[in-house]
Amino acid sequence: MAQFTTLTSRVLLLLVNDIDTDQIIPARFLKATDKSGMGDHLFADWRYESDGTPKKDFALNTPAAKGASILLAGDNFGCGSSREHAPWALTAFGFRAVISTSFADIFKNNALKNGLLPITVDVPMHQRLVEHFKRSAGSTMTIDLQAQSFNADGGPHGTFAIDPFARTCLLNGVDELGYILRFEPQIRAFEEHRGYAGGAT
């Protein structure tokens, strides 16, 4: 999993409420077992015409999407089915963080396990961010995971909450298994001691 410490990036606006996981990655692409090429299918039904031609007015097909690693979305992002392919597609496209007023719990957990940072802000802050990035298109935001803060260049700034264990994993670029494996020497020593003690009795 890619390490997340500090991110400075342009912000792409996709101000649609209740974006579900079938919109993020349609079901026909769920046969894939790895992330390779998954970014090409992100928002496929919104992004392409029936003949595969990109829709010029869709956010991901505009110049503003190039180099944007932060997605500012509407409310209730990631609702629907619990497909892990959704954060796969978002990260494969290049997003490292999504900002919304709320996230579906399963999507949020899947995102954190796949190197994608979901940031929840309240409605007034969300509106301030929307207004800022509409007014200052192309400006950047810096997200500092260590400080749990975000700062829009010349605009709103604030803090966000995150599960402490998920934060530790992201800061170190490891998933849950990777975190456990970091303690392999201690685990081995414990098991060896336990085996020795058991044999002695």
C-alpha cells in the first residue's frame, strides 16, 4: 500500500450526492482480481458514451482532472454494495483522498485499507471548500495526515478525524497484515518462548 504522509494537489469537484459503488466502478468490471487498468473504468458509465468515446463535459475528462489527487464530492459518497474495487479504481486513476460530508461505512473502511484517505467535513466547511475551488480553479490543497489537517491554498483550512490504527497504517504504507508482519521477530520470540516453556512443564 502506498504511504500517505503529506499530499499537495489540485482538487477535482464532483458535486453529486449519493454516489454509489456501482457508479464508481460498474459491476461488469468486478471480475478483475488486481488494480491494473482499473482507473480506466472509474465512473465508466458517466465517463464514456456507449461507443467508448469520452464525454467531454464529465469531470474526469476535463483538463481540471489532470494531476488532481483530491476529489471533492457530494454527500454520502460510496454508498451501495461493498466492493473493494471502488477504492481500487479511485487510487488507480490517481486519487489519494476524497472529501465529503459523509461516507458509507464499508466504503470508508475499504478506502483506508487501500491507501485512499476519506476526509469527512461538516456542511458549512464543505460549502466553503466548494465556493473556494469554484472561484479559484486550479488552486491546490495540502493534506497533512500526521497533523490530521487540510489547508486550501488561500482558502479554508481545518482538521479531520481518523481511526488511529488506520492513520498509523497509512503513515507507514502498510495494510493490516503488513502492520502485523512488522512485529514478526517479537512474534517469533514469543512463540519460541512459549514452546520452550510448554516443553519444560
